[in-house]
Amino acid sequence: MKNIIFKNYFTCIVLGLSLMFSSCEDEFLDRPPEDAFNSAEFYQTAAQIESGTNALYTVPWFRYVSEAQWPIGELAGGTGRTWDPRNQDFDLFAVTGSNNTLGLAWTSLFAVVAQANGVLNLLPDTPPQGVTNEQLNNAIGEARAMRALAYFHIVRIWGSVPIIENNTELVGENSIPRHIVDDVYQFIKNDLQFAVDNISYTKASDPGRISSNGAKALLSKVHLTRKEYAQAYQLSKEVIDSGEFKLLGGTGADGAAGSYNDLFLTANDNNLESIIALQWTTSGVSNDGNAVQSFYALSGITGFTDGFSAIGPSLDLQATYEDIEMDQRFMATIMQPDTFYPDLNGGYTSPAPESVDAQGTRAAIKKYVVGTPATNGGGAQGSYPNNTYMLRYADVLLINAEAIIMGGGGSMEEAEMGVNKIRNRAGLPSISAPTFEAIFKERKIEFAFEMIHWFDAIRRDDATDYLSNIERGWFFNNGTEVFSRKVTVTPDKLLFPYPSNETLNNPALLDTPIPYPNFN
């Protein structure tokens, strides 16, 4: 998939083909600009129809992924910690509707929904001359899959939310109801099933786009989240059996050359393990690139004034590794003092211990830290070209294993095989008869700082107990002592509040949720 650069000409969400947003002052709904493309003007060739979905992999996700997903996924999840006043409330479970980061998450995710709806509403009802039904339905499937991905994040963060299929119909409305959680999930499933049935892309043909099996993999994760284990098992098994994706550094038929560390090098964007990934550009233009490095990296690594170390690896996460010398994921994820990293800036040795202390953790983050544009293929401060994973094949293997042990079908031998492929790739020995806790631990380590641990934590039956017992403290006295801090998490904290400006503009968000009236 070729990355397309989209300029930011507007200040609110828009709905046309290549029309993006930079920020939104009021509502997540706004009137499309008068110069927006329409189907009569644009979607007339197969190439134009295909290009209509390009933006769904880039700019509308920017604020969520770069500034909001890691406070939710890692700070609230307990794998990261911070003193940063902008985001410490996620660590302390003190987030209110006025929190700016939370507002950015809402605006950005609903921008993805609006962008997908813009494509879906502007595509012609029948194929133009020279375009097949299959090509048209492929684009519809791709847009619906990306809308589903956005809603999958939205529903897990806020629960009941408005289901929106056509933003233009709601312009000017100030009372947009929220819909019950079951219906939001059904909407997601419907979108993904259409994508499974209609997307013709494959990993081989279009490595940066979501394929039919990619949509199926995401659908399996949705079912796992809903504790629908039989469906999660069957779908994940079909994805595994397809052979479309491979584990970088894995062995056997579904293994590919590489290593765990190679997953996070920009040169390996769209590798065989990548199922869904956001496609950032090398332009250096804000919102075109990935800003995660700016917040994760130590100062001096990027070549610019960013490298804020705004989050560090929590003491809890560091203690989760069973063998930091053996587990190759440790060095690829966590930066230790006075350590050589050959893949970073042509060879980089981290500073002395007193200078590697991100947020009191006596360590820093290495994952998604890719270095200067000169050694990393371009970009600029706050806008780097490395992809952001939304789903990779390791997740499918662990979904499959968890579904099996939770009674969804299959055999313990299958579950062992999936878990041990992950462990063996990391350099760890195989285990027998994995339990839910064993798989949860592998997920915690495997996906640390990929901004999803919160979503795993809240799936637990004992989510509040688990989150309440995470060590959220820090080292002091030159790392010789620990200031212990744990935060009591109550059930109401497992969802975040709606942004205050959204409830002000749309008070119906505070009303009782209703069923969604018009499933297709």
C-alpha cells in the first residue's frame, strides 16, 4: 500500500474522500465543506475507489494513537507509569470528563468513524462503467472494517455510545442518543463479517491494507472480548490455517525470518506478522507521521527536542518478566542503562543509570523508539514513519490458545503450540497445559507498550482486583528503595467518562442508552 500524504486544510472533522481533521473544538459531528468530493465527481474508476480508503490508515487516528492510546492502554493498564501532570490521572484513576487526553481520544476515534462513513456514503450504489461489483464491495468492506476497528476501541473505552452510519444526516442535531453496548458490538460484528465476505486484498497482494483474513482475525478478537469462545476459536483457527500471516522469528510453517526486535524497525513495516497497521508517512508533516517515539524515547535519541520520556516501564511490568537475560522481548521493549542497541541510530549506547530513569522506573522504553530521520528513512520531530500495530499474528495465536482453554473447542495440544510459539520466539522454554493466567502473562509481556494492556485487563473477571494490586510506585534513593503506591479500582472505573464538551453539546449522552433501530 502506497502511503498518501493528506494536508490539513480544515480544523474540524470532515467527511470527503481525502479531507482530514487536525482538531475539533466542539462536537464530533460537523458539516462537510462545500468543496467535498462526491461520487459523481470522483469515484468513477477502480483506482479512485481503491484510493478512497487510504486515509483510513493515517491522519484521523493520529491524536488517539500518538497522545491518547498509551495513557489509556499503558498508564491505566499499569504497564507504564508517569508523574506527567497531563496524563497522571490515568495512572491514578482520577480521569474526569474535562481531561484533554480523553477528549482527544473521542475526537480522533469518531474522526475515523466519520472518515469511513464519508467513504461509504459517497461510494456509488452501483459500479461505474469499468468497475466490477467485486471492486466496489472490496472498498466498502475495507471502510467497514476500519470503522469496526474504531468502534472496537470506542466501546471498550466508553461503553454505550452513538452508532453513526451517516454523519451528514445528523448535522445540526443536538440530541444524538447513545446505543446499548450489545448493539454496538453487533454493529462491529456486522461490519467485520461484511469485510470478511467481500475484501479481496491479501497480505501478498496489498501488504499494508486489511485483508479478508485480517478482518476475520479482528472479528475473532471481538468474540474473545465478548467471551464468545467457540466463535473466537473457530475464526482464529481459520486465520492460522490460512497461512497468510507468519510469526517473525518463529519456527515451522508459520514462521518467517527475523526476530521480535525486528517487528519494531521501520524497515520492516508491513512485515508478514503485521495484520492491521496504521501507515505513517516520511513527509515530516504533523499528523502524517507517528508521534509515539516523541513520548516514549529518552532525550537525545530522536535528533530533535522531543524524546520526553513521558512514560516509563512500571515496576510491575519489569517484575513480570521471568528471565530478563533470556527473554528477548525485554531488551526490545525496555531500555536499560549503559546498554548497546545496534539497531538504533547506527549503534547507540544508552546513558549511565542516573540518566535512564523515565518517571522513576530506573529504565526507559525501547519499543517504537526508532531514532533519527537520517537512520530511519525520513520523518521529522513528532512525525516518524514507523507503522503502529493495531493487530499482529502473535495476537491471533494467543486468542486461539485462550479460546481453547476457556472451553471454545480445540485441544490442549493446540493451545500449547500457540503459546509456545510465542515463548520460543522470545527465547523461553515451552510450557505444558497453559492456564488463563499463563496466557495473560504472555500477552502482557508480548504487547507491552503496544497500548492494549488496559483492554486485556478489563476482560478479566477479577479486573478490579487485578488493577488494584498493580505496583504503581517508583524507585528513589538512587534506585535502592521503592516508594510503593497502589490505587483501589472500583467497577465504575472500568469505563471512562464521556468528554465534558461532548455531553454539553449532546446531553443525550447522559440519557439511558437505547437499542439501535436500523441494523442492515
